[in-house]
Amino acid sequence: MATKDRALDRGRRDAARHLQTLGTELREARLAAGLSQSHVGHAVGISHPGVSRIERALAPNTSLRRLDEIAAVLGQQLSVRLYPVGRPLRDEGQLGLLDRLKRRLGPGLSWRTETPLPTAGDLRAWDASIDGPDWTVFVDAETRIRDVQALERRTALKRRDTGTDR
């Protein structure tokens, strides 16, 4: 199976799990607030069966806006974050950059990609690492820099949390 297919399969599984969890949390918040599905539906402009489908994770195309509206009616706030996990689908430029660097390595050096940070539960990773006899250099390859200051802060935090100066 291609990397793209595996990534999409993981994304679909994650989405189903997130919708199930969110539906359960919305239902529990609605019940705790003493509100009916009809009341919540009327407040956000959908039918009570629509609210029921969301609570039971049977409405996979529900917009983020609609979920935020329901949460607000229930006195809740929806929070959504992204975390790096696994090997992302990289653009050709970045893959080429990493490949050119790898080809320049001497025979006594080893190359690893997606090197995770050493902190348990931390989902961040370096794009690659180069290991020598008694040293390691971590690599983040950037081909489209949008915010240099944000990139420098992110790299500084990864260096701090990895305990490296290289």
C-alpha cells in the first residue's frame, strides 16, 4: 500500500474516532445542561434528528462551524489542534533536498528520517538525523519558509527539548 493510502486510511480512522468522542461529549454536555435535542437543534438551525446523528457520530460531514455552534449553545468550547505524527507526505522539493543531503554523507555516517524527540508523549520529530561515531546532528529541511521567526522558535524549542546544540 502506498504511503499516501496509509496516511489517508489513518486520517479516516482518526476522523471516525474524533467524531465518536465529540458526539459523546456533546451528548453528555447537553444532558448535563438539561436540554433536549430539539432545543439545541432549534438554537443552531438544525432538526433534532440532526443533533442525534451528530451525537451518534453518524454525520461525518458536519462542519467545524456547526460543531462550534453546538458546543457554544451547550456552554462548551471546541478545541482543535494539529500534532505531527508519522511520516508526512512531503513535497518534491523537500524530498529532493533531504535526498541531496543524504547523498553527500560519508560512508561512516548513518541517516535516519523522522527522528522523534526523546520526551515521552511528544509527537514532534526532526526530519532526519545524521549519526557519527560519537555525535548526532539533527536536520529540519525547509523549502518554503513562510515565517522565519516562527521557524527559528520551533527549531530552538526542538533543540532545547532534544538537548542538542547541533
